[in-house]
Amino acid sequence: DEAFSLDVVRMPGSPHVLESFSDYTLAGAQVIAYLHQLQEQGPFPYDGGCLACMGDPCLYAVKEACPVPLVGIAEAGLSTALLAGFRFSILASSAKAKPMMESMVMTYGLTARMASVETFEIPIDAFMEDPEVLRSSIRRTAQSAAAHGADVLLLGCAGMTMISDELNGLANLPIIDAIKAGVEQLKAMVRGGFPVSRAGLYA
């Protein structure tokens, strides 16, 4: 809306796509350095931040470094899934994404609410270059997720937002775009005046 604007900032030294914990660490370190640089330049120029990778790379460290409310799209997407249904499935790209997503969900304490992690068995670049590959992969894995008991689906990669406007027609279950969830929950935190706690984990 008119009162809310976004700057999309890509870290120049991070990998093109993030598909491993090494990728996460390299990208997360870049984000932390960027946040420190902004603070050294004077008053912080933003009211909030959104970490736009479904792995929430180095999220806890990024929250430590960010002086304003910050959300990861995975934590936002998962939180939205809990509001939309009882059990969710994550639709991810590569085979390696399955244990990585399962580990993240376990860290967030939500394993009991997860039906499955379904994977396309392809690298991220495969669907980024051909949106039809993404559409057909979502249709196929959505059926498997439903068979595992999911009543909500969560897209497992930020790049999948490229077909966000088409999601309602791709499956019989609600599909959550984590990018949209992240932006909307960030808006709510900023407008509601909800800060990130500086006690405990993010002290």
C-alpha cells in the first residue's frame, strides 16, 4: 500500500541460490555485515527487515544485529500455516532441502504440526529458468502432501513467489507464499509496535 514501501537488497557476495548450510552461512554473514554498515553510517534507514530465504539463514544472528523488527520468511510462513490449518507440508526443491527443512521445523518446535516435506528432486535453478516446471512440480507434490495428511501447503523457496498469483489454481489445499507471509507479518509488527525482544535469545 501507499504507506509501506520496500527496498529489495541482494548481498553481492552471497551465492546465487542458497541450497546448503554453507550457502546459508555465506549469505547470512553478508547480511550481518550489511546491517552493521548501515548502523555505522548514521540513523538506521528502515523501520523493519525481512530475511527473504526459506531457510531463514543465520536468522538468530541477523536478529541480534538488526536494530528494528526483523522476520524470516520461513518463520513467518510457518506461523501463517498454523493459522490456516492444523498440519502443513513444505514443498521444496532439491533432495537436500528435505532434511534441512525438517531440521528447521524441529528447531522452531513445530514438528508435531508438520505432515511432510515434499521435494521436487531438482535444483532451484531448474524451475527458476522454467516456471512450468514449478507449476507441474507443485501439482505433483501437493497430491503427496495431501496423502500425508497436510491441510495447508507452504512453498519452500523464496524463488517460488514468481507464480504467487496462480497458486489458488494449482492445488485443492491453501498454498502459502512465504514471501507474502513475511512481508505481511513484518507490516503487522511495524504497525503494531511489536519489537523483537532483547532479552534471552536475541539479547
